[in-house]
Amino acid sequence: DIFLTETARFAHVVLPASAWAEKNGTFVNSDRRVLRVRKAVDCPGQAREDWRIIHELAARMGKPMPNYRDEAEIFDELARVTPIMAGISHARLEHHGIQWPCPTPDHPGTPTLYLDKFNTPSGKAKLFPVEHVDQTERVTTEYPFILNSGRILYHYHTGTMSRRNKALTNFTNNPYVIMHPNDASKLGIKHGEKVRITSVRGTLETQVRIADEVLEGELFMPWHYTEAQVNRLTRDELDPYSRIAPFKISAVRVEPAS
């Protein structure tokens, strides 16, 4: 890790990784584009590039890896064993990214993956019907609100990096829950007040923001803040196919914090 996060504090050993601007290499983004990244600053202290950490770990575990000279040599090995990237190299990425599949050095890359047909024997897509399955958790008189949790624009996951950035924390740096004005009026809750949110799994306190960004009967709470750990309220069951927890639908009640 690049910081001693709350998770890292549980570890026996923390390997001092490098941030993205402290190393050379490549990124592959969501549109299959392979891009060069170039080091802007040196690694601080004992931090080092990821490949150097893995290289030394392998040696200490008795399975030494080849003595790579640099990141370009590592990418060349990746291209040799990955047919969809076989034609890509650091040299080709010097001035612009290339989208895989790129099978040969003279191939321009593939901006659009499927034009005339899909990559199936028939060339056609396969459609599978899916039956709707009702959620196991519903509102009740005791827990009358549906709580949705998720991201906001200014922070990322648990905020271990984004909450160290003043430009981002200037927008927002405190936990909150969004409630519809009509719901707040019925409960006698005012904007900015502290509220207690309770589900069958736990309780937390946070600040309320009153806005019509949510519907009546619904709440939204970001999960970036350790001061109000919203996932203590959400369900721990997993979808049988995606293995994702149902963070979006949790029945809760809201009351003014004493």
C-alpha cells in the first residue's frame, strides 16, 4: 500500500508500494485501450515499483523470476503470452494508445470490437431469459425507509487517497445521509441535524442533508467515510450468481440523535 490504511494496520508486513505517478508502465482502461504511463517523480523513502517488489518476493520464496531490465521488457513478455496484445509494445505506445485486439506489430488496433458479428460460432449473440427475484428485505412499520449506499463524485471507495486531497475534501469531507424534504418534515428533522439510522444489523449516527435527490421513503448514504460506516447497516448476503452484496436495498429507520 502507499499509505498505512486502516486495513494495512492489521497486516504483519506492509510492502511500500509506489503511486501511479512514481512509476513507468502501462494501464489498460475500460475501452480496451493500452496506454503508457511515465514516471513524474521518484518513489519516496523505501517505496519501490510494484514489479520490483514482486521480483524480490519471488526470489525470497525460492522461485526467482528473470532479471528484467525495465518495464518495457516485462510488457514484451506479456505480449508474447497474450495473443490479443501480441502486436503492442512500449515503442508503439510512445505517442498514442492502442486498443486490443492487436495481434501483430502492423495491426492498428481495434477501436470497435464487434462490427458485423459476435465472436461466437454462429456470429450471433446469445440471449438468456432471467426471472425477476424479489428482494428479501422490505420496509416495515419499524423500518420504514429503504437505504441506498454508493459513491459520490469527490471520493473513491474508502477515501484512503481521495480524502488526503484538499481540492476534493473542500467539496465534502464529512459523512451524511440524504433525505427527501417531505420525510424530514414528517419526522421534524432539519437540514444539518444529527440523526440515528438503524437496521436489524446495526446503528450509526450521521448528519442529514435534506434534498429532493432521493424519492420519498428512500435514503442515500455514501460509503467513503469511516466515521459513519454505512456497510454496518447493509446486508451481508450475496447474489447467487454475481456474488455481490445487496448494498442498494436495506430497510432502516431514522430518528433524531439524542
